[in-house]
Amino acid sequence: MRTLIIAAVFVAANGLATASAADLRMSWWGSEDRHIATQEALKFCGDKFGHTIAPEMTGWTGHQEKIATQLAGRTEADIMQINWPWLPIFSKSGNGFADLNQFKDVIDLDQWSEADRKSGSVDGKLNGLPVSITGRVFMFNKATYDKAGLAIPTTWDDLFAAAPVMKQRLGPDYYPFEGNGPDARLIVILRTTQKTGKDLIDPATRQVAWTVEELAESLDFYQSMVEQGVVKSWQDEAAGGNAPLHENPEWASGKIAGTYQWSSTYSKIVGPMQEGQQLVPVEMLKVDGATTEGIYRKPSMLFAISKYSKEPKAAAEIVNCLLNDPEAIRKLGATRGLPSSKVALEVLTRAGTIEPAQIEANKIVMQSTGVDVSPLNENPRVAEAFDSTFEAFAYGQLNAETAAAGIIDRINGILTGI
């Protein structure tokens, strides 16, 4: 099977007529390791097809605004790394980017599952190919749980039961889990999705799919996590500086012993952990009566081609090379998470460049049940409306029913206008 996959990619990358030499641009965001790996892969792919590709790389901050300005002025790069939630912003009817289905003789689209291709499509137009698929996964520090004489939680009840034991045996500043800001929002979304079998936003109506009562119940559930010492309160987090998890010394030392994070961030959050700590992913914790495991699964990012590119076929050759050519795959490594392309995942797995825990986290994401998640969930205005009202609830300024009604009304108002 492995031989067949690689052979198919070889044909797709080498057995078709290539475009004439072209000067291209590619834009992306990321960290230094991603910048270095991408430039090396672009050099390889450019040499292979006789194209030159000028790199345009930045950090995450400000990248969306930069792309928005370029798209408005039709000055965007030929090849773009785009964020999944941008699709309904920049391509409402699927016409914001080139339809990659037009280049199926250049790009081996069979390397992506039908579900993956659908996730990058708008109104049947393939606007972007998922570079990797990510999802929210429960991860626990086994070293801390072992130290407290506790098993890793497999249910929400286990998680709640761990809090008093951990504090009694290790100290009052130990917490079995974390949940603050966006992480808290996604815990509430998970619980409500499990209970109702519905995503936050109904894709048909483009309105919030939950009732006030359904959302209020999940807000109260989160508050019980705070009151029973499962997670720190927002006030305590703010007093500690609201440091992101990978910069939080309490996470690094094992005093915070669990999280619900994107599978693609495994290396980022495990990196700062002190020697002896051990982070392990586990299957989804489910509430009683859950109708679904509620996995929040999405493309972590996509590669798209400008609809105004003067050399779209050459750009398609580079996209296919970056995502499907074994040598380019090895150069990129896992700098964008575990690849969605079948051959890319095969190449990196055989090369031993992916940590076993990362493979396990990806397996949980791909095998868990869920509902279709709307990219509108991550519209910046939608997220801000949810988070700011949730924060007022967390600080005791609103009760659960009032907060839930406010979240729903504000999000519906935003969605009506976009």
C-alpha cells in the first residue's frame, strides 16, 4: 500500500506536462522553524520545475490584516497559506480564491479524503487544500497524576474527583486542568455540542443553533469547575498575568496537570515542560447522555492559489510539490502539524519524525465523532462577542441565563451582518 501511494504521487508530480518557467510569490505565517523549512522546500520545488518563488513570511500577528489588504488590491501572492476561518470572510460564494479542482491534472487531489476536500471548499469550489487537520484533544500530565496517586481521567466525573485529592496530596496550588479565555469557551462549546448534537452555529440558518437554556447549563457547568477547584478562576488567571499555556511556569512544572488543546500544538506545549513531566493525549471526555463525542475538527491551515495569479498552473505545480513530493515533505517535516496528504503522513511516519504522542492525538481527532463545525465559529467578531460576555459571567457580573442570552443575541446580530 505504501509503495502504491508513493508511486501515485510520483506520477502526479512528474508524469504531466509542466508549466513554463515562472516567477511566483508565496506568503505564510509561522515561527522560525517553519520559515526555514518552507524556504528549503520552495528551493527544491522551484529547482524541480524551473520556477522561482519569492517567500513572504511573517509572524501570526497582523497577517490576516495584511492578506485582507492584498486581496482588496489584488496584490496577493500566487500561493497563500490561509486560515480556515477566513473562507467565509474572503470567499463567501467560493470565488475569493482559485478553484483547485481546475488543476486536478497537476495536483493529486486523491491524496486528501473527501471530507478534507470538503472542509476547504465553498459552494463546491475547492478554495484551499488542508495542509493538516487539527482538533481539540484532552491532554494530561501523567507525572503529576502519578505523583498524586491518581489515574488519568477518562470521564468528567474522574476530572472533578481528582481536584480535591490533588490539592490534599500535592498542595492547594495544584489543578487537574486548565480553562481560561478561549480554552474556556471551547470547553463550553464542547459540552453543549455533546448534549445537543449541534454545533454553535447552524450552517443552514447562519444563526446560533442552541437555546438560552442549553447554553446557560454549560456556563453553569464551567462555573462548577471553578468552584470545585478543577480549574483556576479568571480572576486568579488575570492576577498571574494570563500567560499563554506554553509560557505558564505552573504548566511547565506540572502544577497545572491537564488541558484541552489543538492536537497540532502538542510540540509547542510539551516543549517548555520540565524534565520528568509526561504529556499524554486521551480520548474525549463525555457528559452523561452525550449524543456525540463533540470533536472540534478543522483544517489547521490551507494552501490556496490567487484567482488573479498570472501563472496558476505553475503555482499548482508548487503546491503539489510541497504537499505530495516525498523530498519536499521531508524538508517541511511537521512544521505545520501532521499532514493531511496521505503520502505526506506516510513519509513522515516512516522517517520517524513524528512523536508517538502526536500520532495518538491525531488518531483521536480523526476517529472521534462530531458534527460539522462552521468556520464562522472562529470569526474574530463572533469569538470576541462570546469571550467578552463569558468573561462578565466568570467575574460574577452576569448570571448564566443573562450571559447565555447575551452571547446568542450578539452572535446572531454579527452573523446577520456578514
